Amino acid sequence: MNNEIVERVNQIFNETFEIPREKLLPENKLFDDLGLDSLDAVDLVVALKEECGIDLRKDPRIRKIVTMADVYELVECVLKEKAG
């Protein structure tokens, strides 16, 4: 897992949802452990577009995200695809 991506995603979660960095562990579930809801999921997609330049609105993989590790992996994958 790319440390730069982990740091950028953690920063988004910290700033957007005010989740303490110590809670942003790869195994933590977004909804169960971190308390996010469906509106937060929309905010996450917007924040990822603004901060990382990736648009996940129509990406079906977004629906499979459960944990922080899933977010890291999806962002890394989409950025690699974008880079070609």
C-alpha cells in the first residue's frame, strides 16, 4: 500500500469528517467503526475528487468499499489507471 496515498486519504477523513488519525486504521469499517453514513459517503467521493483528482461517482467499485484499506486500494488503483 502506497504510504503517500494512505496519508492523503487519512488527511481527507481527518479534515472532512473530523475523525482522529489514530482511528484511521486499515481494518476499521467506515460505517460500523468510524460512524459514517450514506451522506458522508457522498462527501467522501467529492473530497477524493477535489484532493486526488479522481471521479468515483460512476465507478461501481465504490459500492464495495467497507474498510479504510478498501479506500486506500481503490484510490491507488484509480490513480494508476489514470496515469496509464
